[in-house]
Amino acid sequence: MNNKTKKRKILITGGTGFIGSHLAEKLVNLGHQVTVFDRYNPVYNIGNLSKSKFKEKINFIFGDIRDFDSVNNAVNKNDIIFHLAALIGIPYSYISPNAYIKTNIEGTYNVLEAARLNRCKKIFITSTSEVYGSARYVPMDEKHILQPQSPYSASKISADNLSLSYYNAFGSPVTIIRPFNTFGPRQSERAIIPSIINQIRNSKSGKIKVGNTKPTREFNYVEDICDAFVKAINLKKFGEVINIGNGYEISIKNLIFEIAQIMNKKIYIIKSKERVRPKKSEVTRLCSNSKKAKKLIKWVPKFSGKEGLNMGLRKTIEWYLTDLDYQSSSKNKYIV
């Protein structure tokens, strides 16, 4: 461990999911004492950490982020909280908005209140670039207006504002970490990049079904996102919102062909109506300004620009093509 980094007792909610599992491993590797809180299941499946070489060093607590008692039990005796537990699928938020209210808003309340009662030293709330909606200007800094274009984004805006209210009203040591689109090994197949990879791998005809291919996004490799979380531990200023993104923008269409080229496959894009968002709900453009992250937490992405995206895609594709057992153990997890 770096001499400047003190060993901490750290709780990660949603720690068996995509980003959470990578973060848990990174923190354990740095020598921190890590507890993972995730959704109770009768067989105590630890999801994306099931094959981790660090799993014996992690304390697992199972419960429900919507239940205050189980959250409070997990928060107790931890110095730092990384709150990543959330419902993240945008399409399902059209079907069951209430599920997002209970998990993303009430779940965040439970974390904030438990942290306040237990006097936790630092609370990091994981936001999403979806709260900004379609870009009014680019690159998008933290002052960009918030636009609830889906029930999912509305729930995250609410959770973020509730968190900042705890900073203002109670002096809670809250920081909002706002990653732009993240990808990498272990990500659910409902996300665009693993969906494309698996369709290309499995399609004999080369046909790939997707929604709207015109929107642009930036894609951040999970290693960079976790690096930002870790650097934020030393932050001494609270009540801040911090964007995490590399600022390289690409259309979904070009992303698909980039993946196909790496996989050396000829493809045909088929537009699937059920994959298209309602017109007013479609976020057409997201591209970050992360100068604040560089200033406050000294974070600079390693996987940046077209070269960085290509490098991250190659790592991700390799994982999806080789670690099939690992994938099947983590499919359809609703905790991030």
C-alpha cells in the first residue's frame, strides 16, 4: 500500500456487480478492509466475485438495500461507504418506475441515514451521466442542467439531490461520483457493448439487432472508473459532484463497426423497434468534461481517445470470448 494511503474499513453496496466487484478487488489489493453488501439470495451467490482471487479477504453481508435495518447493520463500524447498489436498466424503468423509486431513492436514503447515525467519515454516492439527459453543450461539466428523460434518470437525480441535502442539512461527508458510460469484463449483457460482442459472436448471418444507432456516447474502461473511486478516498472537500469521463465521443453505429473490426467479422445492422427508447426519452449525446476530477482527486484516464477505447474494447472482447463460465454466473444481476 502507498505510504500516503491509510488502511480503511470500507463498505461497498452492490459490490458483487460489475463496477462494484472491480472496485472491491482493487481496494483489497491496496490493503483496505473491504465489506461487500449485496442483495440476499438463498444460496449466497457472490456474483462477479465468485471466481475472484480476493474473495477470501472480503467480508460479505447479504440483505436488501430497501431495508433500513440490513443496511444499518452493514454500515456499522465502516469508515467509508461506496454506494453502488442500484437498479440500472433504463428499459425496465418504463415498465416499473416504482421499483426504481424504492431501490434508487429509498435505498440511497437508507445508506445516508445509516451513515449519519454511525458517523461514517466519507460517503461516496454513485451517480450516472444519464442525469444530464441530451447534451445542451459539450463537453458537459457538473453545471449542466439535469434532465429526467427516463424514470431511471429521474430516480438517480432524486438520489443525488437527497445526498446533497444530507450534506447541507446534517453536514454528512457526501461526495457524488458521476461516471459516464462504463464498460469492461463482467458487465451485464443488457449493456450495449457486451450485447454487441455476444451478438457478433453468436450470429451466423452477421445480423446485429440494436436500437437507435445515431446517439453518441463516451465509453470509459472500468479500470479507469475504479481508479477514480480510489483516488477520491483522499478527498477532503465534501458536498461536491465530480464527473468521471475521458471525453472521447463516438456514435453507437461507429462503436458497433469498431467492435466488428476488432473481432474480424462482417455485420449487418438491423434496427429493432423494441430496443428504441420513446422519442422524448432518448438521450442523443453525452460527452464529459472531467477537469474537476483532475483538479480535486488528481484523476487522469489511462484509456483515453480512440486508442484508449480500442485498447479497452480488446480487453473486454477477449474476456467475453474466453471466460464463458464467469459470464453465466453474473447474468441479469440488477445490482451494479
